[in-house]
Amino acid sequence: MTDMGNRAPDWLRQARADLEHARTSLAHGDFDWSCFAAQQAAEKAIKAVFYHLHGDPWGHSLLALLEGLVDPARASVTPELLDSARALDKQYIPTRYPNGFAQGAPIDYYTKPDAEESIGHAESILSFCEATIRQPASDAGIGEGDGGAHNGEAS
């Protein structure tokens, strides 16, 4: 197996691009996609932290990923950041699939305030991740094991 080096910068760069996509979707009135892109930005930013720390993140739950960090990085995770993760976790499936609702399509349910809130949550998580990555890997810490709850989906 070839060592591809630390891919954290690639994941963080894509997280920033996804956040910009969320903003663009908001501006175009594509509120469902804005919410999903915000979730994706946060997920990729958290995974960048794991890769920075030589961890192996798995899954899509932002809450599980943040809780997979250990001190001192975990100690920096505030209750507000966990709430942001919870809010964005709710955007992963129903923003894309009509069967997330009793009737209608995601485009019928998502609003400008939903998109603005999701972007705000993603910005908070991205800021945390960027600050954590600026620390030396030995000072940031990751959890033991696989770095996240298994939810049956590939990372």
C-alpha cells in the first residue's frame, strides 16, 4: 500500500469549497442544497482534523466524529459546537431524498433561514477544525479506534 501522506489539507480545502457551494446555493435559492453542502463542509472539516492527527474517521455523523476526538482536542469542543453538529446531522439525508418526508420533495421544505442557520453551524465547525489543525498533531489528540460511530455507510 502506498503512503499517500497526510491528506488533511485536501480535506480542509474541499470543506472550504463545500461551504462556498452552500453560500452560492443560498444565493440562488437552492436552500435544500445549501443545507446539504453546509453539512458536507462540516463533515470534511472534521475528517481533516482526524487525518491531521493520523486518525481514521468513519461515518457521517458529525456528532459522533466530534465525540471521537480525545483531549486536548475534545476538551475544546463546546456544547454549542455539539449542538451545531446535531443540527447539521439532520441535514444529511432529508435534504436530498423525497422519502425523508411524508409527501413532497426536499425543495418544498427548506427555507432561506434553514440555509442561513446551516451555514452558520458549518462556519463554527470549520473554524474549530482550522484552529485544531494549526496545533501540532501531538497536542490535539484523537480517540482510540475508528474515530466515529458506524452507521453502515462508507466514509
